[in-house]
Amino acid sequence: MNPMFARAVAILRTMVPFGTLLLAVALAGVPYGIPLFGPVTPFFALIAIFYWSIHRPEQIPAVAIFGIGVLQDLITGGPPGSIALLLLLVHALAVSQQRILLGQSYLVEWAGFALVALGAAVVGWLLACVYNTALILPWHFLVQALLTVALYPAATTILTPAARWSRAPEPA
Amino acid sequence: MRPIGGRIGRLAVPLRVLAQRFALLLLVGASIALMITAKGEHWAVERVRTAVMDVVAPVLDVIARPAQALNNATEQVSQLAFVYRENERLREENDRLRAWQSTARRLETENAAFRALLRARPEPGVTYVSGRVIGDSGGPWVRTLALNAGESDGVRKGSAVVTGDGLVGRVVESGDRSSRILLLTDLNSRVPVVVESSRYRAILEGDNTDTLKLSFVIPADEIRVGDRIVTSGSGGLFPAGLPIGDVTAIKDGTALVTPLVRFDRLEYVRVLRFDFPGMEADNPRGGR
């Protein structure tokens, strides 16, 4: 194989997690036109962050997570920093539980994600209330979390082969 | 004796972990600081947001098209099932509208004559810029939409955004090629309105749900379910008389208004521009 081409493919493979995060952000901003769907659009980036934090934490540095979160905030019109904060907290939690979750059955991983997603919904709702200094009804946050949890198996059917193809960056 | 490289290697791992934790803490702090800065409506945040949206808008535009095409297709299929009933309804509506048209023509002539008699100051002319919805708020935080038209098309911050059904919201950020609309249903939306029949003034507030609340002051017996709510024109931001919604319930003295616009089905919207008589429009291209 041409060394230049091989190098480009190698770089591309290290960029897979970041690419899926960008895709997740883009999917969050799409107007789906489904009745009542807008405020409860699944938190796609949360799925990607949790998955990569468990399976390839070395490939998603905190700076990249912060950037992705801020980008989603800027695209969707939310308070800049809010999604970044949630994603960083989820990343920290998932990495700390990596040893427990890795190697367990898929159901355990899914249950772990469900807990994290519901926790993120509660924290997100509290943040929204504090930010707006108003008591916002929590239902949209909870329904969004449930939809995100329901979507996890479908998302991992794409992320798992992506993780196999991807590989960690070579040490400098 | 152990090699020095091995000792350094053993030290480097905890140091790297420590550095990663420190970076994480720093970024969590940066996120909070960013939220506080944004809360203060700092001009830099708005500038960055509009610049990013200008760059991302073409990408969102492309991604949004398949979703909207799919929606249109499903809408058309579902409408096929009701085409006969819909046709009957439209016929009846057409008859009713023709009657209203002749009334409107007569009133228009009368109105012009009375205005001339009174030497009334003419109402500001309204032109518009059309744009396609390319972005949603994608979650429960805010109720906004992104539009593929910006300042270069004549969109201005603060302008009213409408569809054929009624008021959608207002432009809160305007980049060069894209803009962001704050929907009526957003928690931060406040619109001066008037009850069409009684002419009582009020403020219409969003609360991140699908209904709107009338605040201020209308005596309870002066407002009824079914009353139409329209813009009052106070403040000069919106033209007067834009339809917004109907009162659908009155709970604990608060009137709940259901908007006429279906926010989840929006594809194209119009951004209104005031062009006062004698003033030259900023954008010679006018409507788009």
C-alpha cells in the first residue's frame, strides 16, 4: 500500500470517534418535522460519548468533548456550555466505571447507560431551571432521556463496527 | 539497579492521569463560565454563534432536506386518504371566503376614504424575506429554529416571523447567511398582544410547553374560550393584528392560548420587514 495512503487511512481511523460525535451533533440540529418530537429529540451525543468513554476513552480527549458540546449548543441555540458540561460529566463518570462495565454483558452496559442518561436528564433539568431562574416542567427532559436509552441498542450496532475499524493513535 | 527510563515511565502514567483530571476539571469550569457569560448576553457569544451558524448552515441545509422530503411524502400519502372530505371542506371555506372578500373590498374602500378625510398617518409598509427552516433546537432546553436567510438577504434582528397561519416568533440572532428564530413557545418569549374582540391588552408568554399564557390583567369576565389573540403592535417590533392563537382554556384566572402555527411542521417561513413610507429599503432585492 502507498505509505501516504496508509498514513491517511491510519489518521482517519483515529478520527472515527470524533466523526461519530460530529454526526451526533448534526443529527441533533435537524428539523425532523415529527409532531411533538422537537423538544424530546434523543440526545445522540450522549450515546456516542458514553460508548467511546467505555470502549475507547483514549480517543476522545476532554478538549474534543468540550468542543463538541459547545458546537451542539451553538447549533441548537441552547445556552453555550450546557451540553459541554453534561457531556464532560458523563465522560468522567463513564471512564470511572469503565473497569466495571467493560467485559460485562450488553444488558449491563445498557442498564449503566440508562442510569447515566436519567442522571444527565435530572442534572440538565436542574441546570435549565437555574439558568432560566424558573421552574421548568421536567417531562421533556425525562422523555428525551427515555428515547435516548431506547435508541442505544440501534446506535451501538453502528458504533461497534466503527470501534472495530477505529484504532488508538500511535504513541508519539 | 533499575534503568532510569523505567522509573520515568512509572512516574509518567500517574502524572498523565493527573493532567487529564486537571484538564477535565478546567473544562468543566470553562463550561460553567461560558454559561454565565452567555446568560449575561455578552456580544461575543452572539458573534461566535452567528459566525458558527453561517459556516454550519449549508451543511444543515443539506442534512435537513431528506428529512423534510420524507415528511412531505408521508404527509401527501396521509392526505390522500382524506382528499374527498378535504375537498368538500375547502369548497365550503371558499364560499365563505368569497363572501368575506367582497366585505373586505368594501371596507378597504371605506377605510381609505375615511383615512383621507382624517388625514391619518399611513401604516408602515411591510415587506418580507422568505427562508427555509434548516435547524431545530434538538432538545428541551430552548424553542428555537435556524433559518437559511440572514442579513445579506435582508433579515434583521428583532423582526417578526410568520407563516400563512400566524406569528411564529422573532429573529433573535442574525448572521450573514443564517438566522435564529425564538419561537413563541420559548420560556423567554414575550409578545405584546390584544384580545381581538374586546381589545384588552396583555402580554403573551411562552413556558417551553405547547401552549402560551396570557399574563397581565384582563378581567376574568372579559375573556372567553375561543377569543382570538393578535399582536398589539406595541413597542413597534411587530405589526399590529398578526394572528397568534385562540384561547382554549382558562385555569386559575390564567388564559391558555393554543398557537395557530404548528411549530413542528414548519418548512418555510417569512421574516417581516417594516419599510416606512419615504424610507428606502436597506435591501434593494426586497423579498426573496
